[in-house]
Amino acid sequence: MAPAADREGYWGPTTSTLDWCEENYSVTWYIAEFWNTVSNLIMIIPPMFGAIQSVRDGLEKRYIASYLALTVVGMGSWCFHMTLKYEMQLLDELPMIYSCCIFVYCMFECFKIKNSVNYHLLFTLVLFSLIVTTVMYGMLVFTLVLRSIYIVTWVYPWLRGLGYTSLGIFLLGFLFWNIDNIFCESLRNFRKKVPPIIGITTQFHAWWHILTGLGSYLHILFSLYTRTLYLRYRPKVKFLFGIWPVILFEPLRKH
């Protein structure tokens, strides 16, 4: 039997410039990197519910856009890891840049009047997105550098609570991402010697998806909490089923 890395599946030969450490088509013929694919659910399902709740609560459109952008990141990453195709790789990389710009805009506008628009910042972020998009389409070999740009943009002096938590989780995911890249051959050999249930726990790129997805989600909550507090709402962090954090709030009563 050919090594797992040499298997071909439903989507045919790999055409992307990146092929991660997970063995290809080792779980199912239809998904190239199974665990790297399904781990994106954390970036798809919770933000979708967050966007729906934001619409119901009448929140500013930028927070709806934040949730939807994170969902698009998860969908793009899902398509990339499922197919390992060049076209899908762009769907993985570019939405990260766009969503990051939306997150930055939200943070800078936390202490402005309601429904205000910062056209200068908006223009700068749109220009940055266009430049990065042009570079990525023309020179995709700089993919890893652009990932670093996305990560560095997150290193912003969050104050406490959700801010520190989201940044810490994100950096832990970045650590796992590097472990997966640097020790790939050792991880592959280890997985061959242990039961599959143990090998699954060493899919560190999948852990990168889970941790950065959670960190990104908490960042949106942190930004939303800060904003609604400034607008004189009463935000409260609640945990659905005692596990998943959401923000509930109510306007202050007018006297």
C-alpha cells in the first residue's frame, strides 16, 4: 500500500503550493485532510449564530460583518483542506486578511458615536486588502509571510478579560501551527506507531484551527462587549450549556 501522503482521492492530484502535515485521504476518499477540514466547524457554526443574534439585537453592521467574515474564513479553510487545490488555497488565505481588517476597524471604532463611519480608516484597510490580494494572486509563494502579517496584526494591547484570553488562545494555536510545520516528519512516524485515537491528538494544524477560531470568536465578543458598554448597554457574558460564551445585553432604561 502506498504511503498515506501519496494517496489520491476524489479531488485528484494536489495543486496547492502548501500540503500540510496530515496524511492525505487517510480517513475518507472525499476529503484530502480530514481533521484539518472538520476542525473548521468552530469557525463556521458559532459565528453564524452570532451574526443572526446581532441582527436580532439591532447591533451595528460591522459586528455582523465580523461574525460573517469569520464564517467565510472557516468555509475557505474547509474548501482548501478538503481539496488541496490551488484555487481553494486563495479562499483560505484571502478571507483571513479581510476579516482581520474588519476586526481592526471594530476595535478602533469602539469609542465613537453610534453608527459613525471612519472613512480614513476604512480607506486604509480597504487599500491594504487590495494590495495584499494583488500580491497573493501574483506571488502566492509569500503565503506564509502574509499569514504572519495576519498574526502580527492581532498583537494589540488588549486590556484584560476576553482580550487577554483571546490573544492567549490565538498564540497557543500559533505555537501548535509551528510544531506541525517543524516536526512534521516526526509526527508522521509517531502516528504510524500509535493507535489512531492517539494519532488524532497530534494533528496540530487542526488544533490551530480550533484555537484560532475560538480566539477570533472571543476577540469579537471582547470588541462587542467594549462597544455596547460604551453605548450604555448592560453586556453580560453567558455560557450556553455551561461551555460556549455569548454576550447578552439590554439597553439602560430611560427615565
